[in-house]
Amino acid sequence: MQAAKIRASGMFIAILGAFAYSVVAIAETTPQDASDYRKSVMTTLKGHIGASSMHVRGLVDGQEFLVKHATGLANGVSELERLFPAGSNVEGSDALPIIWEQPEQFAAAIEKAVAATRKFAEAAESGDKEAIAAAFRDVGGSCRGCHDTFRVPQD
Ligand code: HEC
């Protein structure tokens, strides 16, 4: 009992420590941090779209979880507009300069993804399979649409 209590309070202190550290880190986001963070958020999108795809194809059940993945996509995409601070196409980043050269075109690509993921989340809530499949195609199209123009072509 006592040992468990000590372990638990140790963990609490560790969490507090991590929190204090993160507050300090926020004040000094470097271009490298911005690039790493962007890739992390993009990776969450990849996870949610992969999981959603398995629901859409009927390979797994549990509509409430499709709703969660669709919502995860909408949440991640809602952050896109702040993921590309100027100067964050550091070495190793696949973000193309056109992002900063054509901000209106880039904003339109973001808006497309925001609208598509919002619609997909609504369709997932409704449970209407046809609406879900159509909205899912549009989500995929919005990812590809942006990548085709604004990301270094992948092999
Ligand atoms: C408005 C533009 C835009 C949209 C929309 C977009 N992406 Fe991206 N994505 C990018 C750019 C630019 C990069 C390259 C980022 C870098 O390397 O710094 C990227 C990178 C990625 C990566 C690679 C991350 C890594 O670790 O290198 C994945 C995976 C990804 N996107 C998935 C998605 C998915 C899935 C969607 C749709 C739900 C999506 N993206 C929507 C612009 C976009």
C-alpha cells in the first residue's frame, strides 16, 4: 500500500514537472520544433484516416468509434492553419516554399480539408453508409489535393 502511494505521488510529481517544462517550451518553439510538431499532427491524421478506412470498408464494426476517428480527423485538420509558421521548412521537411509564396491558394487547400472532415464527422454521426463513403472520399481527396501541390512528391 505504502509503496503504491509513494509510486503514485512520484508519478504525480513527474507529471507536474513535465507540465512545468512544457509551459517553458511553448515560449521558444524553434523552426525545428514547428516542423516536428507538424509531422506529429500529420501522423495522427494518417492514423485516423487508416482506421476510418477500415470502418468504411466494413472490416471492423463499432460506429461510435468511426465517429471518434472522424472527429479526430476534423480536430487535427482544424490545426492546419497554425502548423506552417514561416521559416519552418527546415532540412528534412517536405513542405514546399509555395506554401508561403501562395498563401491564398494554401489557405484554400486547408479550407477544403476543414470542410471535408467536418462533413465526414457529420456523416459518421448519422450512420448513413452512402453519405459516409462519399464524405470519406472527399476527405482523402482533400489530403491528396494539398500534398500534390504543397508537399515534396513522395516515392
Ligand atoms: C493544406 C495542406 C495539407 C493538408 C490538407 C494535409 N496535409 Fe499532410 N502534409 C502537408 C505537408 C506540406 C506535409 C509535409 C510536412 C513536412 O514535411 O514538413 C504533409 C505531410 C504529411 C505526412 C507525413 C508526415 C511525416 O512524418 O513526414 C502525412 C502522413 C500526412 N501529411 C497525412 C495527411 C492526411 C492523412 C491528410 C488528410 C486528412 C493530410 N495530410 C492533409 C500538407 C497537408
